[in-house]
Amino acid sequence: MRAVCLGLVAGASLLLAPAFPAARAADREPIGLIFDTDMCGDVDDVLALGMIHAMQSRGDCELLAVTITADNPRVARFADMVNTFYGRGAIPIGVVGAGGVKLDGKYMPLVDAEDDGEPRYPHDLTDAPPAVAVLRKALAARPDRSVAIAQVGFSTNLARLLDSPGDAVSPLTGSELVKAKVKFLSLMAGSFAAIEGSPRHLEYNVVQDVPSCAKLVAEWPTPLIFSGFEIGIAVPYPATSIERDYGYAKHHPLAEAYYLYEPPPHNRPTWDLTSVLYAVHPDRGYFDLSAPGDVTVEKDGFTKYAANPEGRSRFLILPDAARKARVTEALVQLSSQPPDRLEGARP
């Protein structure tokens, strides 16, 4: 396994207010993680899922479920394909279904790829249940405040979760379940710094389902940590890594998805990877945080931030070139870390 520096930057813990994620003691259980993703448009979702598997292999997290926010029947199969490649094909997967944002995907053909008549990437998911049911089951089974959710797609699933009633899984409503079980929500959404040529930048994940994002931000009962558009732009994934670091497998779904989306030498922004990195390692000093505040999603999808000491929201900040380099290195090393076993056998 490649070495990766995961030390704490001096003084970074002072940026975490008591209401926000605190350092995790070495003897605590790995954080339970739910990955809520569109995984159909851009390829950063795929690299982020590979990162999650690497961090689970390191003992840092446990992937409880993957929930899909794009309405495309092949996306759940693609997520299962990646999970199976990493030897974790039994991880529950849920789908947004009717009313979700419909998307195509340049790398979706990989789910049906064959070599000499055999599947290139074995997987066996044929039908995935609704995302809300998967979310409720995953949360109900966990101890209180033991789950982080990384939302790197649209807000449809989590907004629906808030409105879900009690059921056989739990008598709690969705909002009550979230308040009891979720430590914080790390979401790739919004824009919180001036973007050249676009002073009022409307971020993609928000504008695809503005009503759901507005509801989520207004009603979510735990801290929210935004990885804004400007963060992923600041730390592009180096194409040289795609060309050099994934050769330990004859075929690798992350590298092949990257090539199908846009071949190197293109350096792709790491929007979703940064949100996942913070979700699992909020205590490692990769990022600074804004002051607490309130975020409002306006009708056109613009995310407006106002400082408020009692607010539930903060956004990530990359203060200097040294921190950007450190984050980039962590993202590369974790994304390209080999699976525990390459056969992809289901447990």
C-alpha cells in the first residue's frame, strides 16, 4: 500500500466549533458512511467511491450504503460493479426512481463490457430498492450519532428522507432518524467564493433540483459542511495518476471511467472527492472551515451564506498552496490504492 500523509495540521482543530465534527479518538469505531451520489454525469463520483473503499480498508470508515440520485437504470449496476471490484459487492444500493433527475453517462457502458464473452467487471445487482428505504434501514441499524453522509449528487433522496414517516424499520420519522443517527452531512453543493467571470455562480448539483436542495438546507437537523464548487476546482486530479497508478489491474473501473469521460491529459476537478475526504477525516486538518452560518438556496439555485454563531452550516476553505498540495496527494493515494483483493468476489 502506498504511504499517505494523514497527519493533523497544527492548530486546525481550533477551527472546529463544538457543534461541528470533532476529532475521532483512535479507539473509536470507524465512522459509518452513506454515499449519496448521482454517479452518472461527471467521473469524480467514481473516484470518490474508490477512495471510500480505500479508507474502509484502512479501518477509517464503513460504507453502509450507496444511494443513487440520478434516474438511470444502469447507475445502480455501475455502483455495484465498483463495489464488487473492491470485494464489497453486498453493500446495499438504493435508487431515486420516478421524479429523479434523468441523466445519461459516458462511462455507463462499462457495466456491460465483456472480454472473450465474459464480464469484464463481474456484478450481480438486477433490481435496487428505493433510496429512502435503504437510507432508513441503514440509519436505524446504527448507534446514535455514528453516521456521516456524503451527498455528492442532487438533494432528492435526502429531502425525501426528511419527509418519510415511521415504518416497520423504525417508528421515527426521517427527520427524527437523521437527528438521532447522523453526526453531520458533508455535501458537494453550492459556491462560496468568487468565480472568475461568474460572480453569481449557480452550482450544478443545486440547480438540478433546487426545491430539494432548498428544503434540505432549511430543514436538515444536524451540521452541514459544504464543499463548494471552488474547492474541487482548486485541486484537480492529475491525469498522470490515471496513466500511471492504476496499472496493478488489467482493467480498472476508475481509470477506464476517467478515460471514457474525458481522456488524459485532462485534469478533472475533485468536487466529490473533497467532500468524501472531509466526511471521513474531519479531524485531519486537510481544510479550514468558515465561521458557522446559515445557507439559503435562492430560487435560481444560488447558495447565499450569512455568518451566524448559532448557524448549522460551514463551508470548506483551502487557504494556501501547501494545503492544496497535501489534499491532492491524499486524494491521489487513496483513489489509486489497490483493493484488498482483485478478484472482486462477493462476501
